[in-house]
Amino acid sequence: MPAEEFVAGWISGALGLVLGHPFDTVKVRLQTQTTYRGIVDCMVKTYRHESLLGFFKGMSFPIASIAVVNSVLFGVYSNALLALTATSHQERRAQPPSYTHVFIAGCTGGFLQAYCLAPFDLIKVRLQNQTEPRAKPGSPPPRYRGPVHCAASIFQAEGPRGLFRGAWALTLRDTPTLGIYFVTYEWLCRQFTPDGQTPSSGTVLVAGGFAGITSWVAATPLDVIKSRMQMAGLKQRAYRGLLDCMVSSARQEGLGVFFRGLTINSARAFPVNAVTFLSYEHLLLSWG
């Protein structure tokens, strides 16, 4: 298995994470809290109450874990295509794989990514939902002092299974949507690139950006459920499962709840995934 696919996935994923984390914080809060009237209201209240640092809560842990998570996605995707088509990354422009193979490889990468991501994502969501301002002398400390303390607290209060709360929703979210993600990217690259040639940087940016938007449109309903199930243990509100969470959310807040955060997901998805794919492609090209 070519190791460079995993290394390129790690570096490109880290760049995308730094760019997109403030948007992700706002998205998570909109999905799990009812105190905000919309995106702008959430951003203003976060900034006033917690300063600019409030938008970057929970980022240190994803940065540390992105070496595993994003490298798994891109590494497994590329190596699954290698197994399906017997063509390396450099050969695929001359011998493009079928969209069926691209979809299967993307789903495989998404499934294994979700398996690795579940505990990291849970900790990120819990830290992002801490709305306390930056600690001052004499003020009460936040529930979690950092990612390690958060993980230990969840383990102590909810047991080992608590670290995988929402994992099924995460798996159902990522498996098909990452297949869609890579198919969209490949289709757009092929539409704007002559046969056998390498896509230009502009094509990669546009294709990566729209691939991100397309996948998040498909992923948002399960992303809402995933975030709510991850926060359920903290709020002492136990859902009986994924379906119970869906039914309860729809009854209390209407069907529109499943698309909460879609606007900011889309706004975040374009630049984040454009940068991710551009850096990924350029790294592999420079190493090839």
C-alpha cells in the first residue's frame, strides 16, 4: 500500500481543518442548542462571550488525530481504487476508473474513517459546546479542561461505550456521502480536463469545493442526529437509538431540524475541500 497517499491525506486534512474549524463550531452549536436565532446570532454571541478563541474550541484534538482520520480516508480510498482497477494515482488520468469503482472506494474509505473518527469527533463536539468564556481568576472552571480530561470524564461517567456515542449515525453519514464526495470530484475534474491530462489547479479547487458541498447536502440530516446523540449523555437525555433520536427531534422541532446547519456546512465545505484536494493533488504530484 503506497504510504504517500496516507501522508498526503494527513497534511491536506490538517490544512482543511484549520480553515474550517470556526465554521464547524458554529454548525455544531446550531445543531445542538436552541439559544441562537441563526448563524449570525451564534457568531456574534460566541465572539462577545468567548472572544475569537471561542470559535477554535476543540481544535487541538482533531489536529492531533487528523493524522489518523484523514489519512485513513484518502489512503484507503486510493488503495481501494488500486485494488479495484490495478492503476496507481499517477496512471488514473490516462486510465480513469469507472464511477462505480470510485463510489465503492469512497464508501470504503468513509466507513473506515468513521470507525477511527468516532471518539475524536465526540470529544470535539463536547468541547465545541462549552460556551463558558475564557477562564478568569475566581470563575468556575469549565466542565472539561481539555481533550484528555474530556475523554477521561466521558469514560468515567458513561463507560467505554460512551466514547462511541453517535458512532452508528456517524458511520451511516460518512459511508455513502464520501462515495458521493469522490464521485462528484472525479466527475467535475473530467468535465473540465482534456482526456489523459492532469486537472489544473483551478479545476481541482472548483471540483473539490463542489464535492464538499454536495456531500454535506447529503450528510446534514444524519450529522444533526449524530451531534444530538453525542450530546445526549451530557444532558442526561438518553435516546433509545438512532431512530428514536430522529423521531423525537422531528416531533419537537419539525422536519426542518434535519437541515439545521446546512447553510454554514455548505459555506464551510467549499473552501475547506478546495484546499484539501488542491494540497493533496499537489503533494502527490510533487512526490510522483
